[in-house]
Amino acid sequence: MILEILSRLEMDVEEALDTEKQNLVAIKQLKALMNEIDHNAEEVPLTDKQRFSSLLVSLKGEPLNDTESRMVDRIIKN
């Protein structure tokens, strides 16, 4: 019984770790994209998700993945 509980807890933690690793990769990617912008010359549209996402897609040269899109949501909400 205890081993089953520990096994389930282990799986939950491993899943959370995988998710957080994906989040970390997405954050690093978004930071790298933001570092490409001359913030003195260009305004970043942080209140407009569509415009912000479009800017990031333009910088990245391809669509944002699901994790990056979720990070954009979190940025806009802050």
C-alpha cells in the first residue's frame, strides 16, 4: 500500500518536473527573442496578446509552441 502511494507520488513529481523543464526552456527562448529587440527604439505590446505573440513569431521565424504560448499568457496577465 505505501509503495503504491510512493510510486504515484513519484510519478506526479516526475510529471511536474517535466512540465517545469518545458516551462524553463520556453522562458529562456522568449528571453532570447526579447534580447533581439532594441527596447529604446521599439515598444513591446505587453497589453495586447495578439500583437505580442505576432512580434515573437516574427522574431522566432516560426509559430510559438504550446508552452511558449502559455508563457505569453502569463506575461500578459502580469
